[in-house]
Amino acid sequence: MQAKINFNAGPAALPPEVLHEAAKAVNKYKKTGLSILELPHRGPEFAEILAESKHLVKKLCGLDDNYEALWLQGGGRQQFCMIPMNFLPQDGAAGYIETGHWAEEAQQYAAFYGSAQVLASSKKTNYNRLPEWPAKIPAKLAYMHITTNNTIYGTQWGQVPEPKAPLIADMSSDIFSRKHDYSKYALFYAAAQKNLGIAGVALAVIRKDLLKRAARELPPMLSYSEQVKEGSILNTANVFGVYVSLLMLRWIESRGISAIEKENKQKAKLLYDTLDSSNVFVPYVTEKAHRSLMNVCFTAKTPEAEKKLLALCEENDITGIKGHRSVGGFRASIYNAVPLDWVERLVEIMKSVS
């Protein structure tokens, strides 16, 4: 059993079953006589891991062979760079919806390579809500980029309109957390350390027709086409990171997306109901339709209440509850691997604070 209740935003909680299988593989992977940490990245065993993981990604997303799945390194920030490098011509334009720190940073990185236009933003209200979807989207955008869930402030897009431009999404913190139409995206990506595994690996899923829109010649490491051609092993792959993601994908498939979504909604409702009825704590996002199912952010009305909750969490082996350093307060990250009884325990402690 895990010693602490883990509400960290990332690296985040992993299911006990995944931790157990990963630990076994660290000692010895199947009948290879090797640890997974020693496994050759071009050997047949890792080829099987890659093939199964990519198959499960497309199966869980309901996607066909018009999409390619890639395991890459460099996290979300490398995707911030690779997307405009590959698809934003120097004389072209891309559109960005600004809903928080990571969405803003993605736009700033893109501006190095071409015109990265902010089409809508909630920055003026410190991202405590989602902006209105832009009524007019400029013609001939190279692509349009959104961040589906905002970990720092706690907002999340529900239904995402499909623009005429190719739609690209950062899904790092809510991928596989709910039923979703992934086919509307030309590309979506996720740093693994929230809902999909451990730090050091990122998933990118790309529609094949987008690969033909290369904006410039690039070194192979930064080219999606070259990475696809080399099957995610252009360089030495993060074998263990991909393996843990495979274990997570198996766990997600065994539970089922519908069951995962149902529990995620239960966890979020319990926390938000507690906050909405509290005389001590205040939810950061007051617009209910904009609230995240993954990251519940809130503040205390007094410094004394804040100190008391932090002390009680420490006494009860609850970790990761402090808000992001840029906003303070509290944040409960309730990703797929966080069980309902952890949230029930947190709520019980919150209600004892007066």
C-alpha cells in the first residue's frame, strides 16, 4: 500500500497495480534475464512494447490508421517548439486560445517561428474562467492550438468546437480521463507524468495528412515525419518511461473510459460541493461549466485556515495539496489514478477546519 495520499499535479499518483508491475520489471523483465532499465531500445522486446502501446492509444482514442502515435522526449515544452517548427511557415499564422500558463507558454514558443495569434484569452481575469470561443477565426490559419485542461487554475474545455483550420491540443492533464472525440484533432499530445505514466516521455498522436504540411526543413530529431519514419526510436528511447505508459494504458483499458469518467465526476463533484457550501474555503473557478475534473483549485478565507489545513494534511499523510507557486492556495489534482476514498478523506479534513 502507498504510504501517502498523493494529490500532486505531476509527477502524479500511479495505480498500485502499475507500480507493482513496474517494480517487477525493474528486477527482471519477463524471461530476458535483464532489468527493463537494461533492455535494448532496438531489441524485439521493446518493439513489442512500442507496438502494443501505440495500438492501445489508438484503440482508446477510437482512431484508425490515418493516425500515427509517437513516444518522444522533451516533455510538453518540446512539443511547444516542434509544432510551429513543423507546421507554422515563417510567413504564415497560427491561432492560440490562451487559458492559462501552459497555453500562454505554447503561444510564446510558437512566436519564434511565425505569427502566433491569440484568438481568445482569459488572462485579464487571471484565468479563473474560460474565454469565449472566438466568433471569427482568421482564414488560412496553419493550425489552431488549445490546451484542453488548465492544471494551475483549474479550468477545462467541455465540448470543443471544430474549426476549419487543423486543430492541435495539449491534453497533458486530461487525456483518457473521459469520453472524447479525438478524431477532430489533427494532432494532440500529452506529457506523461499526469494521467499517462512518469516524467521523461511524451505522447504525440498525429493525423497523417498533417505530416505532409512541413513548413521548413528540420533536423530529424525535431521532425515529426522523421520520428514517424523511425518508429519512435530515432535516438535511444526512454524504454522504462514508455513501458510504464503501456502499463497505464492497460490499466485504463481494463477499467474502461466510461467507468473512469464516472468516478472522475464523482470525485470532482464531492470536492466542488464541499467548496460551494463552505464558510472557510472558496473555489477559484466559480463558473461551474468551466471547472476542471482533474485539478480542483481553491483558497482559504483566512491565513489561519490555510495553515490549519496544511498542518492537518501533513498529519494525515496527504501530500501535494499546495497550489501552484504562481497562484498559491490549494490544488487537489484528482487524476485517473486517485481513488475516490482519497478525496473523501480530504473532504473530511477540510470540513474539520473552522
